[in-house]
Amino acid sequence: MAKAKVISKADILISGAGVVGMTLAFSLATHGLKVVIVDALDVKKSLNDKFDGRSYAISYAPYVMLRTLGLWDKIGAEAQPINEIHVTDGNSPVFLHFDQKELGDGPLGQMVEVRHIRAGLYDAVTEHKNITLLSPERIASTENFPGHISVTLEGGAKIEASLLVGAEGRGSTLRQQNDIKIRNWDYNQTAIVTTVQHELDHQGIAHEKFYPSGPFAILPLKNKRSSIVWCERPKRAKTIMSLSERSFDAELSKKFGDFLGEVKSLGQRWSYPLSMQLADAYTAERFCLIGDAVHGIHPIAGQGFNLGLRDIAALSEVLVEGHRLGEDIGSELVLERYVHWRRTDNNILALGMDGLTRLFSNDNGVVTFARRAGLAAVEELPAVKKFFMRHARGTVGKLPKLLRGKSL
């Protein structure tokens, strides 16, 4: 393990240098706070195509935040705008069509490969004077004192900070150490993720096809490529993952269809078991959770990373304003503002995605008829469609300043 640099003081210590942890660090550092990030992985070595093959659909409001922070230039060079979304129930002729032209103020979202996001964020945080990244490094112990938390790292360094943030993802060890329980349920689905090349241009259209075994999403990327999120029951997913490239492409074509011509996978595949988990609490003494560490949801509508970005917008505003007012930014009084802002939004969206997953991962005849009738009805109601589109774009509700394009 690399020897840690000894640092005595910081405003914020973030555990986890994933996309959420690095984005939060940059947001806070840009507004004058001194930030240290600790991650058990060697982050630099993880900046390769084999580490994470996923792509994120970044909604409009989080995109505005990233642009406002100056991060979009770092991560968005290869972004593909989502102009339309087609939703179908299996092979039914009934569909729901969302078109950004109906709102008239820009794309529904932006597709960005995670490898580009990670690389851009790494450059941004390592270049920032207010950020210190310690990687690979682990937190050995923590101790709370009046006015600060003292963190001892395995490499020997001791860091004093006003607040410790857990951005370690679903398996957060700090969440467990702070005795924060989670509610967790398994969807009995595995997501197969890969990138494909196709003959015809997708025209910026995303497709979501729902089957009893789980959704099948075709998400547009640059250069006649798409990211595939193919959900199946675990046993079948394991079989699909073990297929040769030729056999995999044959199975993929059956699911994909021929509307974009011949389709071929670009080699590498990843698989992820799907579940949902919600933390019972967002905070403990001088500690708070953010991103997947506090809410892990089904990727059915691509909202997981967006929830994390919305957490960042709210927490950044609360901490920066508290710091400017001379408040103790690790105090319960300050952190409660963040909890109040985010808990309801996160729970509503998480439970909404859970409901959609259960509704569409169902082959009951009565349920199938009802949901297809629902899709057809919404398609004929422009006001309802616009309501759903605004929610998907993240532009509904009391938005933090960064999501509205305003600096803190």
C-alpha cells in the first residue's frame, strides 16, 4: 500500500472515489472547502475500458449542474444526446413515445460511458488545489470529538475533518460501522451489460422493451453504437454470459430485432445482480451517506446515478452555505437540512421504480392487459406525457441551485 501523506486538517473527508464521491469533492472544493478523498482501490489503475462497461443516462437537470460546475467539458466530449424514448411492452404493437420536441428546451438526457466519466473526474480532482486523493488507502478507525471527527488511516495518517461522507456504494462499510440499517429486496434478475455496434444510425433514440424476465434497454452512444442493459433471471443470465461471441450475438439479435440492421457486440460483457436497498437513516454523528450508499435502485429508468447527482446538488448547497455562515458543517442541525431535502425525493423515486419493475416483470394476463391499456392511454394524453418527461429530466420540485444552473 502506498504511504499516505499526513494531513492534519480538512473540511470534508469523503470515503469513496467513485463517480459520486469525486463529483461531490469537486463541487465542494470549487466552492472553497478543503476536501480529502480516500479509496481502497488504486483509482488511477481503474481508469481502463475493462473496469466498468456501463453507460449512464444523465438527466437534463443533473447535466445542467455538471455544466455549471465546469465538469461537463471534462466528461461530456463523447456524450450522445437522447432525443426520443420509445417504451414497448414486449412485442406488443402498443408503445409510448417521448420526444424532446414536445418540451422544446433540449434533449431528454445525455448518454455517457462510465469510463469517460471516471477519467474526466479523475483529471478534475487531481488537478484541483483544494482536493487531496489518497488511493489506495483505507480508513482504519474514526473517533468523534466536539467540533470534528478524527480519522486514522491504515497508512498511518490522521485527518481531522468537520464531516465524514460515505460515498462507498451499496456495500458501504462506514454505513455498517455507524449502525445504519438498510431495507433490501432482491428482484431475482441479473443485468447483462455490453456495448454493441449496428449498421444504421439510432438517431439519438433510446428504446426500453419490457419482458416478464426483465427490461431490455437499448441506449444510444456515439458512432452507431448502443449500450445494452439486458435483464434476465439469474440462471438464464449465467448461461448467456457463458456463450461464445457468435452465440451471444445470435441471442442478442433475437432480443434486439433488426430495426437498426445487423448488430454485433463489441466483445466485453459485464453482469450485475439487481436488488433495491434503502438506508433507514442518512446521517450519524459527524457522518452522512450519499449516492448508492443510501439508495440503490433498479436500473429500469436509468435514474440511479441521477439520484446521486441530485444528492450532491443538495448536500453541496447545504454545506457551502453553512460554511459561509460560520456554522459547524458536521453538526446535526446542518445535516438535517440535507436529509429533509433528499429523503422524500429519493424514497418516492425508488419506490416508483420498484413499482414499475414489479408491474412490467409480470406475465399475468390481467396485469398485461392493464399496463398495455395504460401505455396506450398515456400516449394519447400530451399533458400527462409532458409530466412524465419533466420528472425524467429532473426538473420538478424544489431544485437546488446547481440543478437550475446557478452557482452557489
